[in-house]
Amino acid sequence: MEGVLDCSVALAWALPDETSARAEKFLAHLSPQSVLYVPALWWYEISNALTMAQRRHRLAESESRRIVNLYSTLPIETDVELGLDVVQRLQALAREYSLSAYDAAYLELAERRNVGLATLDRRLITAARKAGVKVLTA
């Protein structure tokens, strides 16, 4: 399986109060041949979510380290391509589908790589479908 992984799915695997059957099913279908593309932004979003969970006493620091170690075992490939063409496409997608530039980054990456998008975000699901990007569930 190849696809773009957004933070909503990754965090649903890891945070006890955000579990999702769809996210668990997606994780269960990963194989050694799977490739999960993430924009560089993904790591910042994951780090911020874990930091905020710790700050709000939803997560211990040791649990945060365990989660980061879990992500390091996944077949994640960080896409670092960024330039004028990517930024212009991000802005176009954000405008067309009323997305934040952050969410548009996931849609742009799925579009550019010609792969599906794994997300639990309803607005991003709707945008992906309208843009002709497959939404991955498993």
C-alpha cells in the first residue's frame, strides 16, 4: 500500500482518547512493502500534538517517547519537495476546497505522488474526493 498519511490517523493510533476503528484497520493493513508519504510538516504537527497532550496531562513523557518510537517503525517517507510550484498548488487547493495550507499540503502530496490519502478529517476527506484523490480506509 502506498499513500499519504495525515496526523489524524497517526494520532488515532497513538493517543488513547483518540482511538479510531478506521485508523486501526488502516494500520493493520500495512505491509513491509507499504510506503506512507508525509510532508515535512507532519513531524511538526505530531510533535506539537504530543507536546500539547503532555502539557494537558493526557500523556506522560515516557508515553510520548513510545509513540515517537512507534512512528519510527512505520514505513514513513518524508517528502521535502517545496518550491514555487508546490506553494502555488497548495494555495490553489486551499482556496478551492476551503482548507488550511497545512491540510492542503497533504492533498497536494497525494495528488503529486498519485496515491491515496489516509485521513480522518471530514473536510479533508470531502476535498480529496472532489479533487479525485482516493481516500484510504485500509
